[in-house]
Amino acid sequence: MAKFKKSWLVPAALSVAMLAGCASNGNGNGNGAASPSGAVSGASATASSEQSVADKAFAAGKYDPPIEISTILMPTTYSNGDTKENNVHDRWMLDTLGLKLSKDTWYPAGSDQYKQQLQLALTSGEKLPDFIMVPTDSVLTNQLIDSGEFMPIDELFDKYATKVWKDHAAQHPELWYPFTKDGKHWNLPIMEYTDNDDTLLWLREDWMEKLNLQAPKTIADLENIMDKFKNQNPDGLAPKDVYPLAISLKNNTNTWMGGLDWLFGAYGTIEEQWNKDADGNLEYGSVNPGAKQALAKLQEWMKKGYIHPDTALWDEGKSAEIWTKGNAGVLPGANWVPDWPAPDLLKNVAGAKYKAYPVPAGPDGKIGTKWQNSGVNSSFMINKNAAHPEAILLYYNYMLDNLANPPAGSPYEHGFAKGYDWDIVDGQPTSDAAKIKNYNDKFPFITGPARIPDLYMKTLVKLADGGKPETPYEKQQAESRKPENWYAAKVVMSQIDVRRQNYFTGAATPTMISKWNLLRQSELETFNKIIYGKLPIDAFDTFVTSWKANGGDQVTKEVNDWFKSVSQ
């Protein structure tokens, strides 16, 4: 379940040179706009005839006769004699939806190879597949929009998208921000579980019980707990061997494991992202005065030995190791920590227990965490020359309506394919991988697994409240998720109102391209030196003044101009 999030800003040099000429390719339409009829009928010779084919397919739920489409399929695992050219997914897709993959489908070796292949195809004018998967990468997204090779998706989405898809987009208009340009939407958002990466504090519950400690409601409470963990360690560890707080300071502190968003949130800001201020304008959280208070607290904790001195060298994965080895008692992480890395803690430390706690409030009662998930994992763009541009919606609609939350008695009640991710064993259906020969749940779904954004957390909360699993989906989660995971989901939803969204999801602005790397480098160096006591706390004020003068103010203006353009 771990989500290895990309930064909201890719380094400015990424791909710019390779795609500089893309806007003049194809028909020379630099803004990538397609005619209204093109948004529905693609490049067919007779739009009315093609429209009829599309409507008939959606009315019947499949194309008859079948049609060919091309897309991107990333590497996966095949079993039972399947191959990338002939497998259970492709046979299902043809039988169920009347869709067949053409020879123009790409099978890249990995994500890096895919980006390179896509960039080369754009610059050389090579034929592109009908449906292009776009990773969460704002720079690449905008380069693809500007290439002129893709059509806006507004008419297709309005006409054909299934209800659950439309409802989520209506409830979360911000999901369109990365895909909006010239008043049009260019990407179809592929949905992901919401609230799945919200920050919690995972504490050593066996230490809490042995020391008779209560849940930390404030930063002061947490300090008391960390002091007891270090200086009265119930496992008998010497103070020099315990660094209670496991965090990462190497690359980003607003991140998916060992992050510090919750601490900055206790002082009224979320660092390394663009928050709304009291007037509704966007503000970079790392230069908010609250960041100075958070840094002062981190400096204090470093001096007290609550933070390991090598933390500046640790990335997210490394930050968890000190917790799983038994030398830390507090790990900031998401609800899925019971899946990873908590099993390593139980393996390494006999009798260890862990539990999720809400993030604590600061001295003025402020509380906050990051929230960067609007329920979108990736997106698809549609080739302006696609003969059947609506086919991707037929495919994904079926996935959402039938596989994301299958009803009892449906063909997908126990899984996608018998003999793969479920089977009959001893007369009973099971999805237990240990009981199924050649178990494989890695299917080459074009859009990835179908997910209804709020279903996962709602289900776990129901289980945490003692509810009986009733639907196939609920039974699957009850079997596959640990009770600690259920409870953590309930904690996440109990503090849902404290989250602060990163509102800037666009491509690098002009000043970011020229100056952001230096601004970020200055931020990381200054913050780490303050935390380690190599600079006084007041060095923060000098940093902010320099940040604003050396491009920060101009970046802030450009970010706000972008936000107004996509949110109006």
C-alpha cells in the first residue's frame, strides 16, 4: 500500500529541451485545441456515423463488432501460460467489451523508459497510441498539452463518464487543476483512494503501556512521551541508544514517511507546499512565520537527543529503520504502516506492539497535516487522431461499475479471474494466495485497478467500529487488512478537518524554471543548519528575506496567477 509520492515540482530542466519543438508538430495547432466534433468523433471520415457507433457501444456495454485500440501497458507478471500478447485480461476485454489491442500498443520496460519513448515519439513525429497514460508529473503533462497531439476531454467526459466518476470530479474540482489550460480539460483523471497518505503518529504501544502514558494531545504531551522513551526506556535501552522520533531530513520533510508536516501544522503552516492564507491567496508554507517556531522546536529536540544525528542523511525508507529496529518510539506515517514497515518491527523486537495516534496540537491549539490526494493517481490523454476516442471511457466505466465494488453474486465477487486471484479450494471460494497454485493478481489493466475514492477508508472505519463485513469488498478488506490498519483509518477520519491541501499542482512557472532549484537548496541547507544548531533560530528571518528577494516573491505572484486561471 505504500505510496512513493513524487514531488509536486520536477526539476526545471526535465525534458524541456527534448520537447521544445513539440508545439509545432502535427497540424501546427500550438494550443492543442480540437474542434468540438473532434472531441467526440475523433478522426473518422463521417462524424455522425462514428457517433452512432459510440452511442451503440455505450447502450450495449460493448462494441459489436469489436474494434481495435492502442494504449500503454506497463510491465506486469504473467502466469498460467499467459503472455503480453495473449492473457486473461485481453481475452476478457475482447469478450466483455469488444475491445482488442492493436499492434500500435506500447509495452515499455519501465516508467523511465516510457517517458523517454514518449518524448522521442513527440519530437520525431512517430505515431502515438490512442490513449496515453500520464504519470503524476506536472511538467510532462503541460508539455503534452502544448504538443498539439491530444484533444480536450470535456465533451467526452460530460457525455459518457459513469456517475461515480462524475460525482467525484464534482466534489473535488481541484483534481482538474493540473489538467486545465485555455479553459479546457485535457486529461481523464484515474481515481485513487482518498485519505490514504494522511499523516499519523505510530507509537510503540508496548512502551506506552509499560510507562502508563496517555495519548499525546499536545506537542508538550509528545515531548514528555519522548523524554520517557529515551530516559526511562521500558526495554532497558540506555539513553544513548534511543532516539525517540524517526524522521527524514534528506530531501523533503513534507513527505510520505518520517515527515514533519504535522509538527509545522502545530504552528499554523505546512512546509514545502502552497497553502491558502486568510485572504484565499496561495502562500509557500516554508516561509510562513510558523515555520520558524517549528524549526526552533526541532533544534531543541535535536539537542535533547530525541532525533538521531544522522537524520539529515536519511530518506523516507531509511527513516523507518530506526523504528523497526527498536531504537525509536515515534514514526510519522500513513494508515498502511501495518503492511510496511511494521512487520519488521515485530520480527526484530520480541513483544513489540504499535498503535496509531492523532497528530498533536501546538501551544496555541493549532493542528494540521498535509493533504495532497484529491483521489487521482494518474491520468490519460486521448490522441486527437484516435478513431474511437470514447473507448477508454467505456473501458474505465465498466471497471468502476463492476470491479471496484462488486455486488454479491457478480462474476467478480471473489476476484477478477478464477485460477488467478481466486479459486475454489476444498469446495470453497478463496482469494488466499497461500492456497492458490500460481496465484497472480497482477493484471494488465489499462487504467490500473479500479478504485472508488472514499470506499477504502469507509470500509476500514466500519471494521474498526465492529461492523460485520457484508459486501465482497468489505470481506476482502477484513481478510487482507490488519486490525491496526482498521483503527488507523478511523484515526485519519477523526482528524479529517485539520488537513491542508497543496493548491499548486501546475507546471513550473517561468521564475521557478530559472530560480527554484536554488531557492529550494537554500531552504534545505538553512533549515538543516538551524535544526542541527549550526545557525541561530533568527537565521530563518534572513532566509525569508533572501528567499523573497531572489525570486520567491515573483514565484508567489506566478503561482497565484496560475491558481486564478484554473480555479475560476
